[in-house]
Amino acid sequence: MSHVFNFSAGPAVLPREVLIEAAADMLDWHGSGMSVMEMSHRGPEFMSIMAAAQKDLRELMAVPDNYQILFLQGGGLAENAIVPMNLLGRKAQPATIDFIHTGSWTGKSIKEAGKYAQVNVAASSKAGSFDHVPARAGWKLSADPAYVHICSNETIDGVEFGAAPDIAADTNGAPLVADVSSHILSRVIKVDDYGVLFAGAQKNIGPAGLTIVIVRDDLLGHALPICPSAFDWKIVAENGSMYNTPPTYGIYIAGLVFQWLKRQGGVAAMEQRNIAKATLLYDYLDSSKLYFNRVAKADRSRMNVPFFLRDETLNEAFLAGAKQRHLLQLKGHKSVGGMRASIYNAMPIEGVQALISWMQEFESAHR
Ligand SMILES: Cc1ncc(COP(=O)(O)O)c(C=O)c1O
């Protein structure tokens, strides 16, 4: 297959330029005679890759000086345990964590956090099958939560917070923790609205295996004694994300993606492209008689677009025709069914146009 458009939710499409660069570097990184995979993480070559990746991410997201950027292993789900283990020590035990339950990923976070703390589901859209973000006015935050946890883009349900709650007004002063795995770097995020941001890399950043945590300095140093040292953010920060061996190749690819993003004009420019792509697809879905998306318009994800065929018996034919046209990995998550088009930063608008062309053709044939 020469050229495809890959709509996978993650691991997901990476910029072609980055893959070409990585292929050229594979056997010999910058004349070092070594592949990045073969380098000591403490050697000058990899240290320079790490420093550049840290610097570029800080610049791209305008991360303030009083925040640490950590490169960890573990993935997004591991953070569901690592976050409470790092933050609960700020409170007398048993402490309470507030959650806004907007989909599958916050569901998993709630379950995991229950091992370490009391959990208060301050608001939930479960009754509406996760088709919106509950309005702030209805959130029932507890009196003194250790923190408030949101997933600001629910990858499976296709629900995205349009704007972060204002931290002072909206969380009663408790740190806001956001799982940004599936929309980091796709839109401008005001980092100082949050205490902690975390993301698995395998959507907008690079290969699976790298996890990024951005944490405010005052939230370091409160880990529970049971927290593994390799996941204690203070220890990781003090060691420049080199307390244990970091996922070196993932960090290298992430660094190339950060440089690519800078060449694209940065996050604000990328956000405009993502708005254009998402608008094109949602407008088509809303005009169609065959397909539909069921998320409230204001809360629709720009990155993950679940959609359904009104006649589900056509699903397999739709996917087979898509594959013939080199439109890959459109099958929806098994828990919700239907289709899902993930249109991350590296998906060009031509991919969305090609998808809509196929959807139109299929719709015309099944009137
Ligand atoms: C929003 C979100 N959080 C967490 C995860 C889990 O990530 P991992 O499989 O790396 O643990 C995912 C994976 O798709 C996700 O989309």
C-alpha cells in the first residue's frame, strides 16, 4: 500500500516527515555510529536529545517555570494510580478525590483511585451515555478534595472540554488534574489552570511507552510511602527524568514531533487546522441521512469523532470499502460500536476530505 490515511485512536498516525527522519537516523544518529536505541541514556548524545525535547515541549506549551516536565514510563492508565500516590500525601487520610465522569477513561480512573482514596463523583454524564460535559453549575465538589480529576478529551466517547474550568473559581482551590492523553498539543492549553497534566504519548506525540507529566512545583514531595520511587514525581524531577532508564527511543521520536510542530507554526496554528478538519467532518455528519454523531455540539472532540450508521448492518461493507480506498482503522471502540475517525495533528486535511468522499459515495449507494 503506497499511501494510506490512518484513523487509529492510538497508537496513531505520526507525521511522515518524522518517520522519514527517524528512518535516516536509524543506524547512525548524527554521525555517532549508533542508533538512538543503542545509546546510554546518560551519554552526551542522548542527553542532548532529552534536553532539546524538554526545551521544545516547554516552548510549545508555554509551560511556566514553576512547572516540571517529566518523561516517564507507564502510560495513561498507570497514571491513574501514580497521580493519587503522589498527591494524597497533602491531606490527612483517608482523603477524597473528586471526579467529573465524562466517559470510559474517567470511568477507569475512578475505579483505580478507589484503591487509594475516597472517591466522589461530583458530576457524571453516564445517564446520557456520555454525550456531553456536565455543566459546571451542577458539579457537587466535596468540601476539601485532594484534587479534582478530569479527562479533558474522552478518546472513546468523543467528548472534549472546550475550556478548562478556571482553577480558583471552579475547583474551590483544589488542584485540577487532567488526563490530556488524546488532545495534548492539539489546542492551546493554559498550563497554569492545572496542577497536573498527564498524557500517554501514543496519539499526538510519538510511540507508546512514553508518558508525559507536567506538574506544578508545590505538588511535588507529597507522595505516599507506598509510591514506587521510579514514579515519585519529586525523585523523577530531581533526577531530570533519569532516575530510572527513561523510554529513550520514544523521547527521541517525541523530540522530532516537537520540532515538526514548531515548523508547522506551533500549537495555535495546529489548533486552527484541527478546527478546520473537525468542522468539515461534523458538518458533513450533521447534514447526512445515513451517519450521525450523538455528542452535544459544544462538547464534541476535535480529535476523536465517533459516528454511527443508521443501518448498522452496513457497518462491515462501509469498513471494507474504506479499506479499499486506503482509509484505515475506522472501526469504533468495542464498547460503543459504530465508527471512529481519530484526526490527530498528523492527519492532514486531505485525509478528512478523502474520508468524507468515501462516506458520500457510500451514502449515495445506500439511499
Ligand atoms: C484519554 C486516555 N487516557 C488513558 C489512556 C490509556 O493509555 P495507556 O493504554 O497508555 O495506559 C488512553 C488510551 O487510549 C486514553 O485515550
